Amino acid sequence: MSRWLPSLNALRAFEATARHGSFKKAADELAVTPAAVKQLVAKLEQAIGETLLERDGRHMTLTRTGAQGSSDLTNAFQQISFAVERMRASRNVNRLVVSVDPSFASAWLVPRLHGFKNVNPDIEVLVLSSMEVVDLHGGVADIGIRFGVEHDRSLVVHRLFEERLCALCSPRLAEGPPPVSELEDLERLVLLRWDLSEFEWASNTRTWNFWRTWLHALGADHVTPGRGVKFNDYNLAVQAAVAGQGVVLGSEPVLKNLIEGGLLVNPFDAAVHPSIGYDVVTTENNLDRPSVELFIDWILKQAHANAAES
């Protein structure tokens, strides 16, 4: 296998352009000119031998080849950024890196994180928001919060709360007309799906992402799920549900704030308790650090309090 790689600057220019959909915005981020970004992207396309970006008027789109690598490059540069940050902070024993998927981070962890900081002001918490499952033994992160991922025996695992998987939608959609209240109504509704096909670790999670699996667990095999829209980002699926665009399968404990805030409702009054759930995991070596132990104790108390209020 060839070890040759294109220019790192060219890869960075393409990744920023693909993420922003704009040469100018990419140039602003990289502190160079748009012309320089265009030139670097052109060099990368020449090196790859394929067109990566196409323009249609004012709009920029990724070609199939470009789409194949853009998300991986974003994750790679994010990992590099966090690696550099960890090296800079190597002497700071009170710094914690918590690896967590974006949906759990935004809906559950981040709104509560100030509580940990208020009690532990000397501990700096860096949230590594990514769908990638990092190697906790490799030092990329100190703690992981994972859903449906098989753990090896070298990890210390605590279940945060028992999962309640519900079909959720906006109050406006539930009220109709026509109103939504029976599982049979799912046959005429837009179902918002989350595509996990690109993640090898997601076999357990992917099973519970299927509407048919959820309906079967409720004994509703006679219901034929309607057609839907598929997202590669679960947060987008939830936002679409809040906007009244369809129904999403969601974790009631994780989305509790949106439910209590009246943005989402469970019109069917039905829930499934899958065998998988959210776990907080770390290593035995990391547990020797007081900051790791403090964070795990805190998040377990938060999770149990969340469950008790449900």
C-alpha cells in the first residue's frame, strides 16, 4: 500500500470548503485568500484524479468522490486538534476529555455541565463531540459516553439510565388535523430516520433505529410504517421533528428537556425498553485520577435524578 499522501494544506482547504460550502468562508477560517483555497483544492483534485467540488450558480456541492472523504477528513482534523490540545495540557492533571456522541452532548450533557463546573471549578472539561468511538486506552479521551456499543472487559462500565424509546413529534403535528394518537397513524406520517450505516460499531444501535423493530416490540406488527426522510445526523432528525416535519424515534430520558419544554410530545403514550442504553465508561488506570472519579460520580447522580423525576 502506498504511503503517499496529498499536501496536508490541500486536504485542510478541501475539508473547510466542503464543511462551509464556500471558498470565502473556508479562507476566512484558514486566514488565507479565497484564491489560495481554490488553488489548494485544485491541487488536491489533480492529485486524486477526480473532481471533488462542483458549482451550480451560487451553490457549491460535493461530487460523489468528494463526499466519500469530507466527513472522514473533518473527524481526522478534529482528532488532530484534540491531540494537540492534550499535548499542550499534558501537565494539567485536572483536565478531562469526555468523548460523547453529538446528540447526547447537545440534548443532555451540555445543559447540565455547568453543575459539575460549579462544584469543581478547578477541573477543566473538554467535550469531544463525535460519532467515532475513541480508544480510551490510547489517551484520546479519559471518559466515554456511549450508546449500544459493546465494551471489552478492560473497561469500567456504568449504565446511566434505562432507555425508554418513544415516537416523538411536535404538539402541532400531534393535534392535527387529523390528530395523531394511534400507532396506525404512523402509516400516513413522515418518519424521520437516522442513518448509521457508515459506522461499523453501530450494529446494536442500528437495530433499534428501525421503526419496524420498535413496532414489533410493542406488538404492533400489523402497522406498516410510512415512508420517511433519512438523516446522517441525529440532531437534524430531532430538529425536523420539533419543526413539525415528522415523527422521530427518540430517547425519552435524553430528550426530556425538549419534552418538558413542550417542543416534543409522545402522542401514542407508548415506549420500548431496549436492552441497550447509554453507558459511561473509562479505564481502571483513569479511575486512579480523582477528577475522573468525581466526574463519573457526578454524571451518575445526574442520570439517576433524571430517571427519578420521570
